[in-house]
Amino acid sequence: MANSDLNWIANFIWGIADDVLRDVYVRGKYRDVILPMTVIRRLDAILEPTKQSVLKMKENLDAAKIANQHAALNQASGQAFYNTSKFTLRDLKSRARQQQLKADFEAYLDGFSPNVQEILDKFKFRNQIQTLVDADILGGIIEKFLDSSINLSPKPIYDGNGQEKLPALDNHAMGTIFEELIRRFNEENNEEAGEHFTPRDVVKLMADLILLPIADQIESGTYLVYDGACGTGGMLTIAQERLQELAQEHDKEVSIHLYGQETVPETYAITKADLLLQGEGGEAENVIYGSTLSQDGFRARRFDFMLSNPPYGKSWKTDLERMGGKDGISDPRFIITHADDSEFNLLPRSSDGQLLFLVNKLSKMKEDTPLGSRIAEVHNGSSLFTGDAGQGESNIRRWILENDWLEAIIALPLNMFYNTGIATYIWVLSNRKPTHRRGKVQLIDATKWFQPLRKNLGKKNCELSPENIRRILDTFLNFEENEQSKIFPNEAFGYWKITVERPLRLKVELTKERLTHFRMACTDASEAPLAAFLEQVTDEIGTGPHNDFNLFSEKFEALADARDFKLSAKRRKLIQSALAVKDESAQPVIKKLHKPGKAQPDPLHGRYQITLQGKEHVVEYEPDTDLRDTEQVPLLEEGGIQAFVRREVLPHVPDAWVDANATKIGYEISFTRYFYKPQPLRTLEEIRADIEAIERETEGLLDQVLLAMRAAQ
């Protein structure tokens, strides 16, 4: 069916809301009636041809007192669902009295099979019936959906001459209409950017990205396809269709089972309905309601192919609390063993959980099959670079890249999605990378490969034509470098985040002003004797300035020992923090003194060899937290951290060192860095020409202004 026909049907259904529901519902509540009624009419249209067969079967089963009737009734309806009430929607159309219509309509709904009942429950549609009856519009709604100018049936409608009057509406077309209606309702309600649906052109690209590379390896057998944020189920059904096509092209017979999870009740209901409409009753049971993050519906399942467009920029704080909070979470999907860390944390910020959907998929990869698992997932730009080294987002990227699962990331054109115009990217992953891709990642800039729409669909103003999709796929499959395709080793995206320290340098002056200041700082009763003792020994130590805090401390402690004055750790710390002051010309404060021969000097990591009392010692200095800095050192830096520090740090701050215990590994992927094309600077001739042109335009303008001012006087 052409897009124009689909738009016409969507416009017609949208118009029902304005025609019938206005003044009864606020616009934001139209969806509570329109979406379930669209599903009901679709189910009704499919069941119309076999209605009498179902009623006859029901009568026979009841007469035979058979309790388990589900399979027989499905067989009678020819579908994975049925309705055993005596009504169709056309029967209800003629009811004039509202109360009778209400009773008959409720009986009609009650006649649906249990799998449809769950759909109606998720829509909460029965809650709307009394409102529709009270406003005397239930009959009007039914009549509108039975209008002869639209066909929601999978079979065409013919006129009296046997000519096709209205084309059939297949399940994919019906799904497109659902998505368009939901898009409009979301837009009407100003839904947040992350609440969007994936256009069919993007889904087709994603399906081919995970299927085409292994098309010639598909064998006859069973394959499982999974979407952990399945929305209305479009990705699952398109992937199923594409896998079936490729199998047939290679003379293979495959059985495909679909699995999905969805947390929004109405989209979950639409997915279930869509699978039922395709006759996939068993597949409909594989769609689970609830949050994938905190209520994983497939803990023990592993899947061959996985694809999703998870919500991004959306808080997952509620899920986090359900799982025990940041410190209490123990879900093995998100707290793993990696890089010799048994509690490697894959938890991103609670404000955005999109990468957790990818982690969830990676935990469901098949390890014991020749094809392993292939994944395609849509993300916004933050998944590429958000999160510092050691934080959840960076750890996820590190885990993926160090396991060599990432094949490619493809930058899509802007404004590809209905409810958001932000930059989006498709990640393609596999745990069975082909040999030529191992240890490498391909970045593809497809931002300029699109065709504009004649009319915007929400924020969506462009689409991927078949030629655009083919070009992206060819670029991906060819795995060659060019202007739009860059290939990097995995390590190119990694870096060490090093902490650069500089020594704390303190001087002490025992002037009256400093002693008064110190006495005021000793506010605790246990600290007051310290100030008094310090004043007593000032003459013996000398007023200073003492530019070597180490020697000052040594003298002061010797005097304290001689007078049996206890210097606790708290008192020592107070002297350093309240009496001493920082001074660049002072000697570094020694933090640790190693015994001779017990440690090797290593200036790059803060261990220095000095002479004390005629003996060589290795010391570590106290770092000055105010001078602390961090640097990112690429993992591919020639010579590693030491070479970087010698080249970039020590020439500027010779006393700096790296705290080896604080070094962390991070990963980030910057498309801008690899594909940015700076605008060429204008030549001097062009600039001169512009200046001369401006001078010519303004020539004589000042004289005219002055003349006008004189005339005004």
C-alpha cells in the first residue's frame, strides 16, 4: 500500500477524535479511546468471515461440556484469537438505546479470547465505556470505524462490478498506521525526545546490518530474535521478514521466534495485537510486559539476533531503586568481572539508561553457535563519549571494545526520527567478528545520505531511500577507508586518565601574628595546650621563616619528646593545616621516608632519592591537592605514560609525578574528531575585496550625515 494511502487512513482515524471526542475528552486523552478502538476494529475485520464458524464451534464444545476450548476456537476462527459473543461491530451499529448498546458492547468485548483480553486490559479501555455512553458517543465512534471509505481489513474490498474499491491493509501497513497515530499523540502531549518510534527505513537498515554479513552462513534451523525495548514490535517483524527472505534465497528452511519486552502499556498491547493479527499466537506470548532493566523477562534466554531503539536521555532511577540502589545492585548483567576486577561496574548515570539496554543484549549473546549473536542498536551521541574514565558509560565502552565486540558505528542523518531531531547512531556488534574485522572498529559518516520528505512527519524531515540504504550497506560490507569510512584499532578509542601531582611546599613563621592566628584556630579544648606549648618553645626553634617543614617538624617533635608533650596525629595535622602556609620556594613536605635499599627511586611516580644526615634515602612527597591535575594519555601513545609525561608535563612542571594508584582506563568515540572538516580560511585577496566594497558603499555617507545635522540645527 502506498504511503499516501496510509497517511489518508491515519488522517481519517485522527479525524474521528476531533469529530466525536471533542468536548468530551481533552486532546491529550484522545488516545485512550482511539488506539484501542483501532485495534478492536482491526481484530473485528479479520474475524468477520469466520464469525459463524466460531459460534457453531462454541455451541458444539459447550454441548459436549469440553472445558479447554481455546485451540478448537482458534482453529474455527483461522487465527490465533477469536470472539465468541454473538455480535460483530456491524451488529452493534444499529443499537439506538445507549444502555442497551453499552451492555451489548461489553458482551462483545467479553467474548474475545484471553490473549485479546490482556490487550484490552493494558489499554484500560473498559474504563472509558461509561464516559462514552454518558456523552452518547459510543455508537458514533463505532459507526466512524465502520465507515465504508476506509478498510482496516487484510482483504481488499470490491465494488458491485468486482473491481477493487479499497486495497487490503497488511500487518506492516497496519503497524505503520499505529506508529503514526502514536507519534501524533506523543507530539500532541509534548512527549520527551526519547519517546519516539523508529522509522521503517532505519529498521530495514538495522536488519540488513546484522543479517547480510552472515547471509551465506544461515543454515536450516531455529533462530531467536529479540528486542528489549520493542515498542509496537516493528523491529521484530521486519527482522523476521528479512531473515526469512535471506534464508529462502539460500535454499534454507528456518523457524523464527520473536521475543520482546515493553514497559509502556499501550505499545505493549499493540505489539501483542500485531503478532496475533499475523497469526502468531505463540509469538505473542513471548512479548513480556515490564521494564527490561529491573524486570528482565528472559534471564535464561540467549538470542541469535537482537536489535533495539531504547529510550535515551531518560531516567532509570526507579529501576535502579528496584534493583537495590547504586550500592546494593548485584544484577550479574551490570556488575561483572572484567580486567581483573570482580565488581566491574557498568552502571551509567541514573539520568540516562540507554547503554544498559545494550549491556542487557550483550549478556544474552549465544556463545556456543557458529554465528554467535549479532546486535544493532540505536543511540544518541552521549553514548559515544559521556562518562569519565572509571564511570559506568566509559566502562561499558571499555568492556565492549576490550572484548572486541564492536564492528561499526554509523552516524545517521539529522531529523531521521519522528519526535527528535538530535544526532543518532547505529551500533553494530557481534561476538563472532570475521577475521578481517578483528581488533578493529569501522566508523561510517552517513549524515549526508538521505532524501528529503515532501512533508515533515513531526521532526522527521528526511528518509533513507533504497539507494541510501544500499550505499550504507556497501560501505559497511566493503570495509574500506574513504572519506565517509574510517577504520581504527580498538585501542585508538582508549586512554589512560592519569593524575599528575606536585609536592606540597610549606613554610612556617612563628611571629606574633601567626601564633595568634594559630591560637584562634585551636578551638577545641584538647588543642589549646598545643598553642601554649608552641609559644613556649618559639625562642628555641626560632621565629623563622622555616622553609623546610620537615626540619621544623623534626625540631618541634624533639622538643615535645624532651618535655613529655604528646603530639597526636590530630595535633600534627593541625600544625600543618593552621600554622604552616604554602610557599613555592619552600622545600617539599616528605610524606614517607623509605629505609635505605627498601625502595627504588622513580621520579615519574613520586619516589625521589635525597641525602638526609649524610645517608641516601628514597622519599615520597606529600601532594598539594590544589596543584593536582589530570591528563588523558592515548593507549596508543608511543612510549606510554612515561613518554607522555616527559614530553608534555615535566618541561613545564619539573617537580611533577604521576600517582600510579589513581590511573584509570577510559574509552570514548568522537565522530567530530575523525570527520570534522574545517571551513577553509578566506584568502587575503577576498578579505581586501570585501573591505574595498564596503568603503565604496559608505563613501560620502559621513558627509551626508554632517550635512543633515547642520540642516537640522
